Amino acid sequence: DAFLKEGWVSKGKSRKSKVQGFPKPRYKINEPIVSQ
């Protein structure tokens, strides 16, 4: 998971499309909870 999140966070463009399926949903749910 570390290399996955680092990949889409570092590149955030090319890999994002491919890695979007794994880290996207998980982080998206945690983002709002952590924000609030």
C-alpha cells in the first residue's frame, strides 16, 4: 500500500489512472473523516 499511495501522490498524473482504483476509494472515505 505504501508504494501505491506514494506512486499516485508523487506522480499524481500517469499512475493516478491505474492506481486510482485502490488508494482513491480508501483515501476518499478517510479524507472527509480526518478533515472534520
